[in-house]
Amino acid sequence: MSKAFDEIREAKFQALIPRYPNLQALTLPSLWLWQEQYGWICPEGVAYLAKRLKLSVAQIYSIASFYTMFNLNPVGKYHIQVCKTLSCMLGGSETILECLEKNLGITPGQTTQDGRFTLTQVECLGACSGAPCICINETYHEKMDEASLLNLLEDLKRD
Amino acid sequence: MIKPIVSRLFQVPNSHKLEIARSHGRYDSLKILFSKSPEEITQMVCQSGLRGKGGGGAPTGDKWKIMPSPKPGIPHYLVINADESEPGTFKDRQILEKDPHLLIEGIIASSYALHVKHAYIYIRGEYHFPAQRVQEAINEAYEAGIIGPKSEFKLDITLHRGAGAYICGEKSALLESLEGKRGHPRLKPHGKEPEWLFEAPTVVNNVETIASVPFIIQEGPDAYRSYGTKDSPGTMLFGLSGHIKNPGIYELPYGVNMLQFIQEIGGGVRDNKELKAVVPGGSSCSILKADIIHKVTLDYESLKRNGSTLGTGGMIIMDESVSIPKAMKNLLEFYHHESCGQCTPCREGTGWMDRILAKVLNGNGTKEDIQLLLEISNTMNGKTICVFAPAVATMAISYIQAFPEEFYVLCAK
């Protein structure tokens, strides 16, 4: 069966339509719905959304590739995003990244072979008072140090 | 301690819930609001001297006044800029998480004044949790008939998530993004005119700005003016991060001494180290050396006099151990990554500067490289569609001019 919005996403999509004066404005919300359902923006997703939003495949791809949070490649079950910008750097984000690289055996941009962890470096997460901050999937973890990071990783590995 | 304007409920447990928010006076301003005309509300905001709190500090009333009078068939839009992404800035997140009903109350008031029937909140994609809180609050407000078809004013509010692009904090890029396009800033008009969303006149305001409006309506413009300074009236959520003992967000009237703020409220520099420098309001501001902090006060005018800007009020504190070239490299990487790529001086300039500074930090730089960094900065300034490139240029020049010895010592060759 070809990929499409499931019932939940279709309902959310329909609810969004009257909130905007045209379909193009639904591009970002639709990309979010797709990523929520499939984990990444796959080529079938781009084609599907183009059809639904009456835009060209190139238009959807151009938008999806502009925004860093849309994954154009599959990511692991846990997407670990390490903030690297100034306040977090001052707070020790480099140590956190090193620790993650060592523990997971991957560098930023890579996914572990078992497909469980993806490591990414990101720009300012807006959690500067909680430096260093990492975001795992959708959850912020602030004021990290090596001990709390290792504890967190152990929990995720057991899951 | 002053009576807070926007942070009053931050310490109240479950203040994000409608019931609790209401019991603390949220939505009380609506009664006064609807007893006045939209024009009177705009007039009150003008009189209060409220200034935009997203970084620019432009008078909010001026933005409102240039909206055309309503015509049938042409909607007006209000867009709330919750795309808080300026490094060192995390203030709007506090409102979004802890007091979303204050924001909604402000949106209702502003929409009423501007003849808006549909307001959008554009929130940065990384703010999953704040977005969830705001959406829950919007749902509660719909159900309670505060907004939506059951309400007196029939306002719709839609939360729209960004997806990780710093440039979408620039209002015209934000509007492009909201229209379902790449976040490319638009060319600015010569004369004064409103913003445009879906080809209709639009006002874009920051979260904290709109959250200040209910106070002005309830207590009056003079009450707002009783805070702060003559030219910077009111309060702001000031942030502290970096090497500071008590990082966080603190609401203060404009005009407080910066050194006093850092020492008394911030608890001073962490680990008893010496203060080296402060980035006053987000990474795009010029850096301030420690020796002038004592004469700086937290208002737009004082920061300008001292060669920087107040920006978003999010201060990054650096202690004596910080390498200024390394800090600048960190920011150049940020700007290189975040440049939208539309204008050549910015797209190429940020990357070029990043590569030069990398070379210098690796010990392979020459004194000419530092000169080149300054030259590129000057080339980037004023030659692009938006203020991104000028911000990078100002930042880079200020780091090199404030701490030249740190750059030249790396260029031994």
C-alpha cells in the first residue's frame, strides 16, 4: 500500500484547512504531520504532500530542505540533539558531545548501527539558563553533566 | 521589588491552566477593553510608550497606527513572533510555558484594537513543550468561550510551528514561512506601511510585547510609564546565562545598572572568577568589556551610547577563562549555518569568515587575516536584504576591536 496520512493525521489535516486562506500555508504543518507519522520526510512523502497541497514536488522539497528540523533521512529511535551555541559552549557542551560520541561510537550526523540513536549538533535551543542543554526527540534535558548524561543513556538503552 | 507586569504568575503552580490563571486575574482586562473603542486602545498603547521586546525596540503603537482602517472583504492579521532563537535569549519561553493565558489575553486586546479576526502564533519548532502548553491554553479558551464562535469578539487563534530556522525570527521571513515558503526575508518598502500576510495588512509583534498589553489596558498607560525610564518605559524580562551564579529570567524595569544586576540578582560570576565581557542582548549585539559594565544601564539609550544594543535583553556572561576568538568562532558557525542564503555577501561572507577564523585558531593565521575579517565585515554591512549580515558584521568587528591582542597573538607567523 502506498504511504498516506493515517486516520489521526488526516483528521488533523482536515481541521487545519479552514484555518488558512490557501493550501500552500499548510506546507509546514503537513510536513510536521508526515514526520510525526513516518519519522522522516521520505520521497513518497514529498510526492504525497505535493499532491495534497496542489504544489510541485520541487516546491515541497525546497521547503523541506530549508528547515533543519525536517529529517530528509531516517533518524534513530532516539534523536539526540546537542546544543552547541555560545551559552551552552560556555556551560560545557563540548564535553557533553565528546561523552556522547564515546558512548555511542558515532559522530554528529550519524546513526548507530542498531538504528537506536542519532546524534546531531544543533544551534541555540533557547535554554541558555539550563546550559548545557540537549534535546532527545522532543524533550529538553538541561544542566547536563557527564554523570546525568550517562544515567540518561543507560535508561534509553534499556528501553 | 517592583510589582511585575508579565512575570506575576511565573511562580504560581499550574498557572498555565485556565482556572488558576483566571483566579489570578487573567482576562480581567477584557471588560475594560470592550468598553472602549479599538482606536482608544491603540491610543493607550501609544501613550504607554510600549516598545517591541523582540530585539528592535520599535514603539509598538507606531506599528499599530499604520494599519489601514478596516474595509469589508479585506482581513487584518496579527502574528505573534514566538520564534525566539537569538542565542542567549529564552524569555518568551517563560511566558509560553508558564502563563499562556496572559499571551492570549494580550492577543485578544491587540486584535480588537487592530480589527483582527484571526491571529497566528508562530512558534519555533524546537519549542515542543511550550507549543503544547500554548495549544492547550488555546483549546481551553475556545471551550470557555473566551475566543472562537461562542465569544463576544469571535477571534480565532492558530498556533503555527516553525521547523528550525533562526532567520524566521525576522518578521518578513516569518511571514514567508507562515505562507508555506522558505524563510527568506522580504525587501523592505521605502515608506511606512504594515507587513503583509496572505496579501492582507498585518502586524507582527513579539510574545512579551503582546503580554504587556493587558497591564496597560487594566492599569492605564501612566501606570506602565511609571516603570523604567522616560525613553524606555516599562519592564523587560532580562536573561542571564553563561558564567553566572544564578542563570535565569528576571523582570526588571528598564534603567537598572548592568553591573548591579549581574552582581546582586545574578549572584556575580560563577566560581569566583573575574568578569571578562558581557554580550548584552543576544549574540547579535556588540560585546562589552568588563571595565565599562558599571556605567551601563539596561535601557535602549544607554546601551546605544556604550556602543552596543539592548537587543532581547538576554545577557551572556563570560569569565576570564573565555577565549574571545573561540567565542567568536562559535557565533560565526551559528551565523554561517543560519544564513538563509538569499544574498551573496551574507551566504558567502559568513562561511568565509568562519574559515578564516578556523585557520587563525589552528595557528596558521596571519595578521592580514584579522584585517581581512574586518574588511569582509564592512563588505557585508548594509548590502543585504535583511539585518542578518549587518548583525554578523557588527558582532565580529566588536569582538576584534574590544580584544585585538587575543586575535593577534594567535597570528605569530
